[in-house]
Amino acid sequence: MEGSSDLEVARSTDIVSWTFSSLAGDLDKPLLIDSSHQSRWLSYNQARTHVRQLISGLKALGIQLGDCVCLDSFNDIFYNVLILGIIGAGARFTGVNPSYTAYEVTHHMQTTKPKLLIVEPSMLNTALAAAEAYGLPRSAVLVFDEHETNLYPDLRSWRVLLSQGESEFEQVCDPTTTIAAYFTTSGTSGLPKAAMISHSYLIAQAAVHCEKTSALPYSVRRLTHGPPFHGFSTPIVPSSIRSNYPIYVMRRFNETNFISCIARFQVTETYMPPAVLMSLPRSPLCTTENMQSLKQIWVGGAAASLKSRLPLYEKLSPDAQINMVWGLTEVGWVTAGIWPEKLLDDSAGRPLPGFSISTAAIDSDAPTPDEPGRLGELIVHAPFPMLGYLDNPAATAAAFGAASGGFKTGDIGRVDDAGKVVVVDRIKDLIKVRAWQVSPAEVELALRQHPDILDAAVISVTEAVEAVEAARAYVVARAGCGLTPRRVRGFVGELLARYKIPAEIVFVDAIPRNSAGKIKRGDVRAWERTRFPAGEDEAAP
């Protein structure tokens, strides 16, 4: 990335025009490739044509400037094409996790207020229940029937959007203030919020991945399995389209298929969360022969120490590097390892172009003395941060409440003498389960909806086997109700996605709260030293 020149471009154009402004190589070669069916692919020119068709189709369907369109699907070669079509029509993209329950999808729709919902067939039952609860008519639901048959004869295929001719990309007057997408982010005060993301944010993030091929000693061939609606994955495909780098798209992660794709397609760059990083070397398929093509791996979504990276390094070629990423939905990727520097420490790399990082005294907005290596809350000054939380000015003000005006990350860390960032802990209560954010407050709210649960508190614990985070819930149950951990998890599973279900349930007599009624999480965390005392089928007292 060229740094300041890319940031200037991000201030002056829209993400769709930026993505389709390449003149690199053969624009009719396979570019977006289905990793399971290599005959199913899109070239640069085909992707551009489909985006123009989608713009025309969305407008014909009545989508207007500023409307929101929601996608509910696993990854696919057309997913990012749909994103670009939605944004190119002047609308705003938002995506939901395919594992969401009707309860979660309903909240997402109530927050982002979509006018159109595009859903994969296997998610239709959940999505239709949520749409009904929100008040979206069935005529505003299209089926993304690329991999499964639509069993609802009254619902139209998303391909009706491709039959209305073509339209130009909608002009954007100010990319820095024009909303292109709503990304959800879990807070500590309740249900997820929607971060308003600008065109400039998306361009600046994607530009990081547009390496100048003359500076790389290998040809770029990428593999992605990440959810396109997640901030870690968002920059990958637009940058690949702009640079005309072939990218293989997996619908969802499967370890065997992932390794097979790397070996078969001679993949040179890929992305993964720490859970995959740690499990991959234990696979019998993860051999030096199968992994030798890899040159760069980006790891993000949660922390991963150098020690946890070393087993995978043993399987890679000597010149390969594992790049750590530190970022947040509200500001995007903040730091990363970038070729050719090889990170062989516990840092998360250096700030990306346009970013600066300072520290503030913990539990205070005041800056700490400007001393290298001093611990404090990490404050991020981003070139194009989110424009705020949708319809939530109080949360927006709190997020940018640092004395310097930067974004308060809630992470404790330091900047070392070499300018690299080291993240050591979190002030926030957010739990990272396999790179997915879990809000304790959201899980507590779900738990308290059970008629026999009087109170609950959720904290993060570390699973000994994988050395990764999990959620533990302390629950106050109604006397004599006979609740068991299995029943509690079953109830939560009806309301929340699987990854949000607490790994452990511990029954207690009371949850410690202060005079204002807030949970005293420090006191709850002190219980963490006492391991789960109840058996799986042991009822609450």
C-alpha cells in the first residue's frame, strides 16, 4: 500500500468505482472462484456486469438512496457482488450471521431497518419468522438459491434482480460521510449495535491488501472462508477484484477442505482466526508439502501469541510469514504485519497508514505520559472511523470520549520502542469465542428471560485445552425449579447463536451488584478460580 496516496483516493471516490478501476492483466480470466466447483467462477468483467445489473434490478424493485438491504447467507462468489450492487445502487448493505436465531435476526432488522432481505434457503424459516416479527412483507424477501432449492413458491429468486438491464454506479458526493454499510458490533451494555461505515473506510481498508506485485516475490492467489459481513473479512474481496488477484471462496470453514484447497490451488495468501491457527498444525493433512505454497497468513479476531504461531510455522516454507492483525469493527484493521517484515514476537504489528495510537490512563480519558512501553487503554486515531452507532448518539459519544478525540478501544496495551503494538488485556467485558464477539450483557439478557432464572452474570474464562476464551454463566435459579446446565443451555440456544451459548453454567445463591444495581464483575471473576462444581445433570439447588 502506498499510504497517503491511497488515503487521498479514499476521500474522493466511492467503494464500487474504486473496486472496478483496475486495468491489471486479463479481465476475463477466472477471478472469484468457487473452491468446491472450480467451473463456477466470475471474471472481473463478469462481476462488474452483474453489479451493474443488480443496481438496475434493485432500483426497479423500489430500493432508493439510503435504504438498507440485508443479506443472510454463507459465503459465495456472488456475496461480495451483491454487496457492491447494493452499495452501487446508493443503498446500505448489512449482513447477519447465518447461525443467528429468529430472536437475533429480528433485533438486527429492528436496528438496521432493511427494505429488502436476501436469504439462503436453509435460513428461510428463521428469516421469515424474523421478517414477520419486524413487519417486512414476504414480497420483500428474495431467495439466494445458488446452492439449494427454494421450497417457497411465493418467494422470488434473487436472480430477478439481474433481469432489468444495467445501470451506472450511483454517484457519491462525499465518500467520507456517505454511509455504505452497517456492521454490527457487540457492546457491553446489551444487544449488538450497528456501526455506520463510510465508503472511505471500506476503500482505506481494502487498499492495505493491494500489494504492488513488483514488490512481492510470488504471484498472489488467495483463499478466503471468512464471513463477508465481518470486519476482518470485509477488505479481502474488493482488494482482490481491484488488483485482479484470483481468490478462491469457501462457503464456510472445513479443515480438510481448507488444507486441500491450499495444496490444490497453490494458494499464497489466506486469512484465519486464532482457533484455526492453533488447530491446523494438529491435522495429519497439514504437512510441509501441502502448505509450502503459502507466503502470507493474516490472523485476526482475537489474540494469538508467538508461541501459538510456532507449530504452524514449522509446516510453512522458511520465507512464509504469519501476520497478526489488531482491529475493531468501529475503526477496521488498525495494525498488521506487512511484507517483508516477519513478526517473531507477541506484538500485533505496526499501525497501518493513516492510523496513530496513544494510551490513556485506565478508567480515565486522560492521556498517559508519552513514554514508550507504558501500559494504558489503547486509543486509536483512524483516518476513516465509523460515522457512529446508528440511532445511538450516547454510545457514539462514549466510544469517542477520549480526551484526544480518538476511539476508546477498551483494550489495555502499549506501543514498544520499535513502534509495534502489544495488546495485553481488555477492559471491556467482551468475550472472543473463536473470533466472534460475545457480549456478556446480551447473554445475561437472554438468560433472564427464563421464568426460573432470577439473575445471571456472564464472564470470560480460558479453556485449558485450546487456551482460548469461552463464556461461563453464573445463574441464580428459583428454589426447587430443578434447572440443569443442559436445560439452561438449551433455552439460551433457542434465542442466541451457538457460539454465544455459555460453555459452563454455575448455579449460585446471588450475583454481587453495587448500589446502582450493576454487576460487580471483579467479584464474579474472583469465582473463576473455583472450577465448575456441578455435573452435567445436576439440578440447581
